[in-house]
Amino acid sequence: MSNPDDLTRNTDVVIVGGGLAGLFCALKLAPRPVTVISAAPLGQGASTAWAQGGIAAAVADGDSAEAHAADTVAVGAGLVDEKIALGLAREASARIHDLLHYGVPFDHDLEGKLAVGREAAHSARRIVHVRGDMAGRAIMSALIEAVRKTPSIRVIEGYVAEELLTLDGAVTGLQLRKVGDGTAKPVIIASRAVVLATGGIGHLYAVTTNPAEASGLGLAIAARAGAIIADPEFVQFHPTAIMAGRDPAPLATEALRGEGATLINDKGERFMLARHPLAELAPRDIVARGVFAEIEAGRGAFLDARQALGAHFAERFPTVYASCMAAGIDPAKQPIPVAPAAHYHMGGISVDARGHTSLKGLWAGGEVSSTGAHGANRLASNSLLEAVVYAARIAEDIGGNPIAAPARLPAAPTTPQNCAMPPLTEKTLRAMMTSHLGVIRHGDRLAEAVRAFAVIERNTGNIVLRNMATTALLVAASAWARRESRGAHYRVDYPSERPALAHRTMTTLASARQIAASLSGRAPARTVEHAS
Ligand SMILES: Cc1cc2nc3c(=O)[nH]c(=O)nc-3n(C[C@H](O)[C@H](O)[C@H](O)COP(=O)(O)OP(=O)(O)OC[C@H]3O[C@@H](n4cnc5c(N)ncnc54)[C@H](O)[C@@H]3O)c2cc1C
């Protein structure tokens, strides 16, 4: 790891995040010098490493980018940007070949062609995978090795980006701090180009599949700098997190249902049959609500792979098998207890087709961004695809500009002290996200959450908690403002989709704060802006 003290020199491009989006972008920018900042050591603290299914790519005979894009649009509940979805599907094959070139050992069939699996709501087998459920780990270890061998990439591990610095509306650098050291002095970096690749927001929820680093900090710092945030209310809940008493909850990949595993309650009934023609392979939001309803009704929900996999479970899905066995469940012989868990954020920092945000000098890629590809509900295994496609586009966009002298070193912003996190408040925030902004939402509870998060955001002296509350506020305010149910956003007080609201949300932190103020009786109400 490099010494962060000399970072102010030669920081032409800074990438924040060491998951798929960040590392792929750094490799694509080579030999241009880049600095990658990662809160956790590479390989840890990144959702990428935990991906079990794989990457969606229409590479099989008889499949097409058009069919892949059509499935993406169908799942997105009217909010997918069709051009963006098609672009993503068309670039999939080239990016898979890049990954093969970096050493990712994707599975091949006996004819030497890429082996493809099936996942929910895909009309064809198109999930490129590694040794069953090992895709994420294999992708990360290949990319980390490639990054370590690339002299133009400097990696700073164990530092968290806590603020973006701006001058005349342009991003000119960022402020970092050593993770877990409340007394450490902040490090200020000047940079011409900042790429945020900080992942998702799942860990803002008490029940989640995401690592602790996925707490929405990247989204928060962009929003605080004034960036436009898109669709923050749309959070995908994975229907089959394993209830093993762990935080985060281990995942039972959707590929299990693709291979025939069924969802049953404690009476052994397949409850999804009555809910959707595709039953267990219905879109995620519908399956998540089905699982949630069984649990709420006291019947419990279980994933049953006894018939579909039985004795082959360990060999076909080694990661899930290990998680189950660690919890004392033998999935070859017993149904696995499951529940929905916050899993993926469709919303994020709004970016254009090049991955550029609304702020000069700032790009965003991977889960922290919102490209328009997912709409109100992500199609399984499209997120790793989006991360590689946009990381490559960002590298191309930045690469097209000459290397300039480092930006003027901006003054350090006045920020609160990074005192040790008060655990109770973080716990309260996460519990409230799960209870008030979960699978089923209600206007009154959304308003309550908006008010609570606004108070934390305004008053806390802890930067990490403030940034968590910033993102939570954006999610809650937009969920409150969207008075309908659509995709993953389901409101019992507005249970139907409203055609007039078939627009993406484009909002800012100022808008979210204004909603909070109006709900607290402190200022007139203003709704979130919707793009036409
Ligand atoms: C259990 C699980 C299984 C999944 N399975 C699949 C799948 O099969 N297929 C699929 O397409 N998608 C899957 N997803 C979703 C997918 O893994 C993620 O959307 C994707 O990996 C995000 O990549 P990323 O590079 O944007 O972020 P990540 O891989 O999460 O990396 C984020 C990086 O940013 C760092 N970071 C965060 N905040 C800061 C900060 N403030 N300062 C410095 N560094 C910071 C983190 O330490 C990390 O290095 C899965 C997700 C989970 C949790």
C-alpha cells in the first residue's frame, strides 16, 4: 500500500472503490496513472466478491442482445431506459472477453463455449459463471492480481472518502480518513478526475446481504457536493437471504431456483404458484413480497433444494452449502429458512451514457451510480455487467482527456469531528430502514423515517453516521414522494402503479431536506422532481 501522505502529488485520476467497477476502470485506464482508494483491503468489503450467480451476457447460440434488453425492460416496471439497456446488452460479450483476458476462469462447456446458467426473469440461459456460485470471488482475485501487476495503479487501502471538495461547481478533490481511527487527521487530495465506485447501500438496512462498506457513503458525498441523485427509492430485496442469525445475512443465490429449488412454507405448500405464473422464477420484487407475506402470516418461508439438487448441492453450490452447514442446516436434506434482505440499489448518482455525473470532474460507476438500466427493479446478474460496461466507458471518457497538472489543492471543508460511531444511533437507523423502508412501505412510516433521518443528518457530529443519514434521507424522501407502487417500491397506501408517475426520480439533497422540513412543519412542501 502507498503512503497516503504523498497523495497530493500526481493525482490526475482518483478512483474511490476497489470492487469490480473501481478495479476494472483502473485497469482500463492503464498506463495512465491512477490512485485507487479502498475502505477495506482489496478483496474484502466489496459486494463483488460475494456475487454468486454471475454476469448476464447473451453469448449462447440462439440468444441475442435484443432479447436480453427486452427482459431487462420487462422487469424494470416501466422505468428502464431502453437505449441504455440495449447498449449494456450489446457490450456484454466484449467485456466478458476482457475479463477472460484478465484471467477470470469462467466455466466452459465440453465444446469449449462459455457455459451459461438460467436466472429468474431471463428468457434464456445467459448467466456466465465460475464453478457454480464462485463468480464474485474468482473475478476479484483475477482483477486484484492484474492490478497488483500494473505499475500505473497505486492502491491505498484502509482509507474512507468522507467528503468531495468542489470549486466553482466542479469536483477538485476529496477528503479521506483512516478507517476506524477517530482521531486521525483527514487527508486532502487534489484531483482532476474523481471516479466514485463505492458500491451500494444495503448495509443501511438491519437485514441485508451487503458488506458493512456498502453503507451509501459514496452516494452521500456526491449528494452533499450537489450531484443529482436518480431513483433512490428503488431498493431491491433479495427474496432468499439465509436466516442464520448473521449480519450480513448469507445469500442463497437465485440460480438455485433456476435449477429447480422451490419455495415452501412450514406446511410444505409452494406459495409462489398462486402469486405469479412464473412461480419461484417471477421477478425479484414479487418473490420477495411472497416470502415476506408468508413470514408475516407466521408460516415461515423455506427454500427447498432437496429434490432439485439433493446430494449434488455441495458440489454445485459450494458457497451456499458452506453457509448453510455453518448454521447447522444441511441443504441436501433440509429446507433452508429464508427471508427478504436489502440487496441492491437501483438508484444512485445519476450518470450519462459515459458514466459522467451532473458535476464537472466527477464520474460514477457500478452500484453507486444510476444509469437508467435497471428502472424500478433490476434483472438478476445485470449489475456486474453494468459495472464492467460503465467502468470501461468511464476509462474511455477520462482517457480521451490529456493528463493535466493536478488541480489546485482545495481548502479542507469544515466537517464535524469523526468521533467514534455511537452504536445505538447506527443501530436505530438500520432498524428503521428495514421496518420503514423495507419490502412493504406506508406513507406515515415513510414520513416518520424522513423526519428521523433529517434530524440525524443535521445534528450528528460523526461524519460516517452523517453520510449514512444523508443517503437514508434521500431514499426515504423519494419513497415518500412516490405515491404509487412500482417495481421494488411497494406502498400499501398506494398499492397500484400510476401511469402518470412512470418517470424516473431525479432529485437532490436540497429537495430531500425540503421534504423533511415540510413534514416537520418547518417549511412549505415541495415534491421530488421527476424527469420527463
Ligand atoms: C451477496 C451478493 C450476491 C450478488 N450476486 C450478484 C450476481 O451474481 N450477479 C450480479 O450481477 N450482481 C450480484 N450482486 C450485486 C453485485 O455484486 C454488485 O452490484 C456489484 O458487485 C457492485 O460492484 P461495485 O464495484 O460497484 O461495488 P463493490 O464491489 O461493493 O465495491 C465497492 C468498493 O468501494 C469501497 N468503498 C465503499 N465506500 C467507500 C468510501 N467511502 N471510501 C473508500 N472506499 C469505499 C469498498 O470497500 C469496496 O472496495 C450481488 C450482491 C451481493 C451482496
